Amino acid sequence: MPLKAYILINTKIGKTSEVTRTLQNMPEVKRLDVIMGPYDIIAEVETDGHEALSQVVMQRMQAIDAINHTMTCPVVKIEEAL
């Protein structure tokens, strides 16, 4: 079962479009939105699990020079009590 997460991304000033174009080429990135506030981009990502998610964020996204900071928010499933 795939793991879905939202990655909040803060970019260097004037680099949001450049980062967006780079992230669009990552197959794990399913959706990107440019947002206002302390973060500039929100990326919806799907991976095979936590290890793959860590690799995408720490080795690929954080390696992009124009990214200052990321916050990873994995989606959790809450089962309703019967």
C-alpha cells in the first residue's frame, strides 16, 4: 500500500518557479501547488513506504540548492471505532 505525504517547501527568494519545474520531473510527486505563507510550495508525494519517502525528501528534494527547508507530513489512516 503506497504511503502518501505532503511536503511543505520553503524556497530561496525568487526560486519558487525553478524548484517547481525541478519537482515536476520526480515521479513520486503527484501534485504541486504554490502557496502563500511561511512555505512556498506544497507537494503531494506517494512512495512505497517510509524508507522511500525519506530518500525522496532527504536525498533528492533537500539536495536542490534553491530549497531552504522542508516539512514532511505523512498521511495517516484513522479507523473509526466500532
